[in-house]
Amino acid sequence: MWSWVAHRITGFAIFFFLLVHVLDTSLVRVTPEAYDAVIGTYKNPIMGIGEAGLVAAIVFHAFNGLRIVLIDFWSKGVRYQKRLLWIVLGLFVVTMAGFLPRHLMHVFGGN
């Protein structure tokens, strides 16, 4: 059940990000200065941590979505659903372990 809840929450978070992204990108049509001002506000550590959260949401949502497809369309999917969840969590941890150190170094000035 928790993977179902997490899938819905991450889906909503990704949708909300895309909505904000389209709106702030459309500011370039208003004036390039307005766009630059909004983008400039995103360059701070809080937004950097938010970006890490966004990547975590996308990674989990993608891997869990593949798990759901396997459960729905593979005849043995239901039988292996718990094992598939552990695989999703393992892939999530490995992917985030590869992403987070580099990203956080960039966010906090370690280049």
C-alpha cells in the first residue's frame, strides 16, 4: 500500500513541478528580464535540495511505474510483487547514491 501512496504523491509532485516549469519558462515571452529574475531566485541551496527531491520523485515514480506494468501485464507479476518492490527500492538507492553527492557538491559550492 505504501508504494501505491508514494506513487500517487510523486506523480502529483512531478505534475506540480511541470506546471510551475511551464509557467516560469513562459515568462521569456513576456520579457527576458522577468525570466532571468525568476530563474535567479532558483539559485539557492533550498532550491538545490528541492531539485534533489524532484529527481528522487522522478526516479521512484519511473521505477515503480515499471513495477506496476510488470504486475499488470506479466502473468507472474502478482506473485513477485514484493520482490519487485525491493528491486525498485534497490535501484532507487543506487541511482540516488550516484546522483546526490555530485549534485549536492554543486549546490553547496564544491563544484
